[in-house]
Amino acid sequence: MKKTLLATALVALSAFAANAQDTVRIATEGLYPPYNLIDDAGNLAGYEVDLGNEICKRAGLTCEFVQNDWDSMMPNLNSGNFDVIMAGMSITEERKKDRLFSQNYMPPAVSFYVATSADADIKAGVVAAQTGTIQAGHVAESGAQLLEFKTPDETVAAVQNGEADAVLADGEYLQPVVDASAGALVVVETIPLGDGVGAAFRQSDTELAATFDKVIAEMKADGSINELIKKWFKEKAVLF
């Protein structure tokens, strides 16, 4: 899929310019609507793209979004291919061990088990989840058989084709899938996981992380972050 760059503000923050960091590169997946997606014109879009652009505008940063596969997010962040991850990444204590997080820009929400039948075996059956997610970690510890896939769409397809008994993913992602299935998919169980979704940074990039954190706090205070959440999550929006 074509990599798309979205430029935002025109003036770089002086502190970062002094460190020869002229452009902040933000990675997202483009496959996890409404957090991030590819629009009809082939461009990266979604809640996180709008939010990232607004953060950069307010901070006086020049930023660009780049598309990256979920399973190589952290290796490419650590190798310097980009500077920030905004890709529906849940904040957990385990992940805090090898990366910095901003404060959350999406409140903690529930994850859904979804299946073709309400009596699907989610305790000892086969449950699909996206590789490297907190949902995959939960399934692995639950006693069920974990079936991992690279993309979220593949996890849903595994249920639809009978390869898995159920899928576990963020409710914000799965609810529209269930709604569009005309009753073919049902929510079996909901569970809380993680501390919300935030932006991730290299552990050494404390100043950049603090800049994002400050703007997110300002947007919570003035209500503008809730307006973006309502724009993308509609009636399913969980607000601050």
C-alpha cells in the first residue's frame, strides 16, 4: 500500500531544530479505523491523523505521517525510521518498560470478544487476535488457543471462515464490524484492558514526549480532543 506523507505546521519548534530534527515523523498503521485508515483518495486519515496534525500545529512542529506495519512499529521507532507512534497503541505497564508514552488521548475502553454465535467457546477454543496487541497477550494467558494475524481484518476473517471461534480486539474497531454484519457476528463478552491509547516515543526522546503530552493536556482542558473523538467515533464515542 502506498506510503502517504501528510505535512502539518511550517515552523519547527526551536528546541528540536537545535538538535537538527527538522521534521517529526509520526507512524500509523492505516488499517485500524476509526483510529487510522486509508481514505478513498489513498491518504492516511482517521482520529489519530487529525489529532497528530493538531498537536503539531499547536506545538509549532513540522510533522509528517508515514504508514508502517503494526508488527514492525517498535523496531522501526528504535532504529530512527520515525519519531512517534500514533497507531491505536494501548498504554500498559509492560510496554512502558521499553518506550515512553504520552498521557492517553483515548480513555480506557473495553475490548470485545466477537463470534458468529453467542455460545462460542472463548475460554478453551481458538481465539484470533492481532500480533503484538494487548488482546493477543490476554488470550495467551486466558487458556484459549491464540491464533495471531498481522492485521485486524484478518482476525475477523478467521472467525467468518470458521478458522477461529472468536476474535478479541478493541470495541471501537469491532462494533462497526458487528453492526455491518447484519447479525452474522455478535458480541460474546466485553472486558477492560489497558490504560487508554497514547503516543509512543523512544525512551531518549523525553523532550518530544513532553511536548506532545503538554498539548494533549491542553486539548483535554479546552474540549477540542472530545470534539475530534466525537467526529470519528460518532455515537460510540468515549469522552474525557
